[in-house]
Amino acid sequence: MIDKLKFIQFGEVQASYKVVILAKDTDLNKDELIKYYIQPILDITPNLTMSDFVAVGLDFGGAKTPKVNATIKPWLDFLATIIECDLLLCTNTNYFKILSGITNTAHLFGSTVDCTYKGYENIKVVITPSYKSIFYDDKNQAKIELSNKGCSAFLDGSLFFDDIVNTAVYPELTYEKRDFLQSLHQYPVLTCDIEAFSLNHTRAALASISFAWTKHDGGAFIVDTKVLGKICKATTTRHHLVEFFCRFLIQDKKKIIWHNINYDAKVLIWELIMESTLSNKVEMIQGLELFADINSFEDTKLIAYVATNSCAGNELNLKSLALPFAGNYALDKEDIKDVSLLTKEVLLKYNLIDALSTFYVYETYYPKMVADNQLKVYETILKPSVGVLMQAELHGMPLDMSKVKYAEKQLEIIVKRCMDNIVKNPYIQLFNETIRCDLYHEKHNAWKKKTAPLIDDVFNYLFNMNSSVQLCNLLYTMLELPVLDFTKSKKPATGGKTLKKLKNHTEDPLILAMLDIVIEFTKATKILTSFIPAFLDAYYDPETDMHYLMGSFNIGGTVSGRLSCKNPNLQQIPSGSTYAKLIKDCFVAPKGKLMVGLDFNSLEDYVSALTTKDPNKLKVYTDGYDSHSLRAYSYFPEKFPHIENTVTSINTIKKLHEDIRGMSKAPTFALTYQGTYITLMTNCGFDETTARRIESNFLDLYKVSVEYIAKKLEEASKTGYVEVAFGLRVRTPVIQKSIWGSSYTPYEAKAEGRTAGNAAGQSYGMLNNRAGIEFQERVFNSKYRIGIFPIAHIHDAQYFIVDDNMHVLAWMNKHLVECVQWQELPELQHDTVKLGGELSIFYPSWKTEIVIPNGMHDAKELRTYANQKLKEIKDEEDNR
């Protein structure tokens, strides 16, 4: 391997070095390594010289990501024979993980850890980003500086992270905890953090709680305990906590700073105020008014989000944000699922440092938020969204468990049918036989005396649709289909979207049939593994005898400001398919309640027309064009020689040429989201000539929109950000560093431009937040405050459980509709094009929708209308 070794000396040759920098061969640039690593370390470690450093290249085996057994370990084994040093500064995560045995590196920048790999046991290692990564992720500059400081601290024998705790109060007895809480009233503001036994708030309880009054002073104490798997709740201490929060937040009108209040306060409301039962709806609202009032809290997660939001992404977990202040204080506790496994002393200090770190993050990022003019979006959209989403998470979406089990059974039947059908496909049979033959020769080459016939069970092989490796071999090696997409690890993709695209690249009926089976199998399997387990694990409420799926909505979970969701991701619930009906049928309102919802009318389309002022987008609403017909006419004019360029004539395409109209949808989506003719060739299977013509026609049709986005990106190349809905900044570090809009613009900058351009439109999904905020305020100030409960925000829709009362629905049909009709942002104002949506009743389940017309505010009229619609639905089902 010596012939592959590349290295750089920075001074005189040494028998042993203080620091060996491990970097990819292509990163071995002497000037850059000195600039980013060596000189900064020398500046703070005067006892070192250039001769104490050497840089050594890492073998990647010719791949973008080195393989562990084939490349990394053999290379490390070789380097161990020629390297003698005190410290490794490793710029590659894959090599660092093998050297250290640590898989989660997110919080390790600046930390010096032991090497565990054989041959390196007496050497320390520090992880640091490659200096080249700064180009597309400017956050890595700070991580490099942090790691340099960690190296320096180790080399001069000092502590990089001094003990950040000046005052630590750990009361043990109940009265000591009470006195500690009373002492906190002297402070104008506190940070607070809890440790719980579960991330699910219905099972969390309160392991401990901490408060801090500065970033160096605070206290923590145990609340509940866990003995033999059973949680013992501290009733008196919980009572003292309720008294403290009520006095501090309501009577004293003071403020608490949280990091991700949607978890901590949600647990506190559930445990302390609602007493762990969904039946306490009045108490739920009282808890929301206590903790989620915008005047009573700050959230450093949301503050850091608006202060750092970037196309490059941002790290919003507390450990990462506080790393320069507290170091890697999490140690291995991040992987502990049950905090009861920690000693009391370790748990309390860990919890306290969380509270101290929250103060640090607040002091660090609040001024940046203000300086970047992000205070308004934080205070008017993000903070007020907390109460709306917390109420939805505390209530949850009601499930009929018998229907969940039926859905599970049906999906299992679909999966089995797919598995039975796939083996009948001749290509699969050929693939299986080919692998059997390969196994036959492989085994016989390995055996010295043993032999077996090809039909022997030892050579059994059946194609596994769950295996991405087997799918790759089948699709791209045997069938020679084009590789359209890649995974994050740069391997050919085999996901559902890719399989659907591949259908546009073959006319072979056997391959098309096989792809259809795999797609169906993939969809059914995803629902079985992602949704059904979460449904079966949903909270059970004995009062209603129903289960409730309590999703976790993430404010600031996307670059655009739109919500994300997890556990499960409700935004991925299937829609418009057999699977959608099967899954949505599981959601049923409890007895005496109704499930209702409102979805904005084509929000992104309306917003795009209003913000860009594109005349051809506005025509859909001002002149009455069918949008898909207009696009089909524009993309494929040669197919419509008999169609005149008038509204009436073009709209006939919807009825007369639905197939061609349907062909326009995929290109529109691709090109709207910054795709090109190449995207149309890949996704839709168009030949290059057709793809280029469609792209050209799209650019002509929506010339104004295209110029609007181009202008925003041109501004971003100067300012370093794009301003989107409600003034939210989407930072564009790569565009700003690049020569934008020329043949020299790098791929990374173009990709960032696509992200920023897409965010400009998608950010107006925050209108759904805004509508929910206003509507919750109206509900809380009405006589229906305990009759209307939000249960989910999914894309541009919001859903509720309400009393089965036509007066409630009539009131909602006025007030919720008014909330979604708001368009006071200057860029959205228009004389005739108006935002809006229609309220719907979902009965008898979410699968069946009854749309209520706007303006129907009379309860009697609404009842008559709903009954008529129900009759029509029943008659339609009977006819089937």
C-alpha cells in the first residue's frame, strides 16, 4: 500500500508527530490545511511548531464513500505501521467512526476521544469537517474552529470546556424542593427543562426538572421515580410545581425560556394539569393558557431556527447549539432510552446543564434573530403556533381500533398477493435461476470434496422485494434499466418514486407488470411498517373507548417554514388511492362528536399567481380557465389544431382530451419546482426533443413567474438570503459565494437555487398556521371553547373534533372560513383573486367527505343540507 500513500510535511521530518491530519487525498492542499487547521492551532498553542504536524491521505477505494471492510480497515491497519503520534485530527466521518467506535458524531466537535481500533489504542482522535465542506455548508467553519480548540486544549494539557456550573442546587427532600421553587420567584426570567421516561407524552411522567437563572447558575431535582418498571408519581412535589408555575407565569407575569416547548410544556400539561387523562378537556385549555401564552415563554429552538435558517440546513437540537459552551456533555446518554438507568447524580447534572445551555443559546441567538429582522415572524407566526399544535398533540386523532386491525389484515393480504404474483413473472424466474447458478458455482468452488445438485435446497434463492441490493441487481444489471436517482450514499435508488419513473423507460409489458407489483408491494409495506404500528400503539381513552393518535408536529422543521411531522409523519398519510381509503377509514369521531376539516383551495397555485403576478396564472382565477387544460394546450399545441385560443374552447380539453390533459400534470410539477428538460426525460420518459419543447413552452407560458424567481435568486447572490412568507429568511450561502447566473455557477449553487426558489412558494403554507392561530383565539373567546379541538395540521389543511351540533358547525363555517380568507400580506392582495377553503364533515369516517358551502351559517339549513348529502352517499354505496 506504500505506493498509494500521499502525505504532506509542514516542517522537518520527525520520528513522532504531535498531530496527524487525516484527509481525503483530494483535500491534501498544503496552504488550505495550514489556513484552516494548523495555523489556528498554533495561534492558541505557542509550544507547537509546524514540524509537529503531518497530513496523510485516506484511501477511498475509488468511491465517494469508502467501504468499511474493503477499504477503511485495511488502510488503517497499514497506517498503524507507519504512524506514531499523540493525536489524530480526522476530517472524514466514516474513518472517525471506525477509529473511535462512536456512531453519533453530531455533538463531538471539539471533544478529544480515545481511539478503540486495534493499533491506535494509545492515540486520541478529534473529528472535524473537511475545509471544502464550508463552501456548501458555512456552519462547518464554526465546527472546525471548535475542533481546533479541542486539539489545542489536549496538546497543552488544559481543559477546553471548563466547568460551566457556578451554582448547582439539588434539593432532595420534599420541603427542600418546595423551598427551592419559592426561591425562584426572585428572578425575572428562568430557563426550564425536564427529563422524562418516554418521548411519548402519555407515558413520559417527570423523571426530573431543572431551572436556571443564568447560564452558570441553577438547580434540579427528582420528581417521579421508576421502580421495577413502574413509575411512582410524587403527588406533593407535583402540587408544588403547579403552584409555582401558576404564580410565576400568571400572578407574577414572568417568563420561562424553553428549548422545544412543544415537548416539555406538553408533558407538564398532561402530567400536572390534565392528570394524565384526555377526559380533562377544560384542564387542557387551562394548561395551554398557562404555558403556551405568547407572553409567558420563549423557545430557543424557534429562535435558533429563524436565526440560522438556511438552504444548507441547520442543527436545532440543544446539544449541538450549546456545543461551544458546554461541550459534549451528553456523553453516551443520548442513546439511553430510559433515564432511570442513570444515577441520580448524573441525571440531575445532565438535566441542569440542559437548563444552563438553554440560557446560553438564548443569549447567543436572540440578538442574531433581532439583527436579521426575524423577530416579527417569530412573534407573529412561530410562537403563536405553539399553542395550536400543542392542543392538537394533546388531543390526538381518534381511531377505531377494529378498523385499524382490519386495515392491517387487508394490507397483509395485498403484500402476500404481491409476493405470490412476483414469482410468476418470467424475469423474476430468470433472475432467481441466475442467482441459483451463481450460488452453485460459488459453493462448489469453496467446497473441496462436497458436491450437490442444482436443485438442492442449499442453492435455494427467492427474489426479495424488500432488498434494495437485489432490486438494484435486477433493475440495473440484469434488465439494464437506466439509473435515474441515487441514494444519499450515492447508490442507485429503488424507492417507489424511482420505480414509477422507470415505467416511462420501458415498453416491455413483463417489466411494466413487474414494476407495478413492486410499487404496490412497496406502498403497502410502507404503510404496514410506518403507520399501522403507530396506530396500534395509540393512546387508549377509557371514557370514549377509543384510541388517539397523537402526532408530533415540528415548527421550523423545513427550510420554507412549513410544518413537518413525525411519530408518525401524518403528512405522508396516503391520499387519493385505495390505501388512502383504507387508512382514512380508521379515523372515526367519538360518540357525540364529529370530525371536520378545512383545506385551503389550491393554496400553492393561488399564492404563485398572487406573488408573481404572472398573467397566465392569474387567468385561471380571473378568466375561468381550467389550469390543466391551459397547460396542455400550451405544451402540446400540435395535438389541438381544432382548439381555439379562448377560455371556452380550451376548457373543452378537460372533457374531450383527458388523456393529454393528464400528460401535462407531471411536467408542470417538475418545471414549477426548478426542474429542466432533463427532469422531464428522467421523470416522464419524454425524448429530448419533446422534453425541450415542453420546457420552452412552459417558460413562455410562465415567463413572468420564471423572471420573478430569477430576480429573487439574483438578489440572494448579493444579500445571501431569500425573503419568503412573513419575512422569513432562507439563507443562501453557496449562491452568495458563487459567480451566480453564469456558466461558472457550480452545481451546489444551482441546487441551492432550486431549494430557495421552491421555498419561496412553499413558505406560504404558514398561512395555515396563521389561520389556526386566529381561529384558536376566536374559539377560546367563544362559548364553544370546550366544543372545538384541533387534532392535526397536514399540509394546507387543519382538522378538528367538534360537538355533534349544527350550531357549532354553522359557527365554524363562518369563523374558520374567514380565517383562511385572510390575505393581508401586501404581495397577496388582489381585487378578485381570493384565498379560501370550504369546511368539510368527515362521516362516518375520514374516508367520506361532505363539503359545506361557504355562507351556510344557519344551523337548520346546515342540518337539512348534511342529511341530504348523507342520503346521497348512502344511495351511492347501495348502488355499488
